[in-house]
Amino acid sequence: MVRNHATLALQAHVDELRRAAGWLHAEAGARAVPDEAIGRLDLCLHEALANILDHSGLAADATLQLALHLQPGSATLTLLDSGHPYDPTMAPAPARPTTLADTLPGGLGVVMLRSQADQLAYEHRDGSNQLQITVRWGEAA
């Protein structure tokens, strides 16, 4: 019997991005999550983990926790880390440049998260960041 949740602990190191993505694809696939929803979750996972690794201040040997929870027609990926508090749900979206000369690299991660997730939720509690990314499909979408 396949449970409706799975967890993974990983180190705060860039080498773990590939392992996290492999875990997500294997666990979501085993639970019959549609490929399109897995792809959206994967994009969000990559962006969120890259931001944690680049900006949280965590040491490379710090532990991050991932959890995948399934409900009929939706999947929620939760990332837990003990880095600097950062709430992507409250971050302002960058202004759209009006010319190519005004275009700067970066700053689009929040836009990408918001465009791929059906719901984002953030909480900082007991020294930990908890980001929940939910995607829906079928009638739940």
C-alpha cells in the first residue's frame, strides 16, 4: 500500500538538488501524480531550494527537510529549513522592465513560484522556515 506522504532529509548543498528532484519524481510518480503536476512541483522545488542554498545563510552540512503530501487532485510539497526567515508569499514581484537596457538578471524566482503553484503558504515557527507549495489537477484545479 502506498501512503499519501513521503519525506526526505538532505544537506544544504547544491549537489543535493538532483537527489531532491529524483526523490520528488519517484515519490509523486508512485502516487499517480500527473506528469504536468510533477513538472510544476519540480520547477518550484528547484527554485525554492536554490534560493535556500544561496540566501538562507545555512552551512553546507545543515539539514533540510522535504515532505510530499497527497490529497485527491492535489499535492503539497513542504520545505523546512533553519536559515534566515524569508517569506516568498509576501515578497513584492519585481517591476517589469520597459526596455532591454532596464532588464537585470535574477529576481524572477518569486514570479516563477507564483506562476507554477496553485497555492503558496509560509510560516516561520520555532526557528524554522516552512514553505508549502501546492499544485492541483483535474477537478481540484
